[in-house]
Amino acid sequence: MSKMTKRQRNLARAALGLPNSSKRSYRNRYFTPADSPQHAEWRALCTDGKARLFKAAPGQTLDQFCLTKVGALEALDLGEVLDQEDFPT
């Protein structure tokens, strides 16, 4: 498993709703079209086991990605935490 690139980490943080004043994630999702550069970055995270892909429904254009707990933990800055609603133990 490789370390996230800076770009992947930025995408992961956006999916988590970070940064914010509470220093706690408040979501776990990122939507992007299949032909975007972001999609390629997310697919690489999926290959590393750090994210999951949910293909767009028929008639829709955006695929959804969410982080695994491993990927989400790697995206955190010091002092930040994951919301247990999105990442139960």
C-alpha cells in the first residue's frame, strides 16, 4: 500500500469535509464524472484499499467515492478526528 499523493490527500480531505473549525469529519463522499482527472486519482485510492467506488446510477453522470477507514485516517491532520457516524468502530 503506497502513501497518498498530495493531490489524493487533498481530495480525501474534501470528501471528509476537512478542514473545519470542529476538526472533525462530517461526511464521507466525493462525486466526480468518470472522465475527470479526479476520477483517476480516486481509482488509484481504490486500488490501494483506501477508497470505494459506487458507479453512477443509470441516467446519472457522477460516480461516488467514499474513503475506507484506512484512507480516512491517512487524510487527517494532527488533532483531527473522524465522525463515528461515518466510521463506526
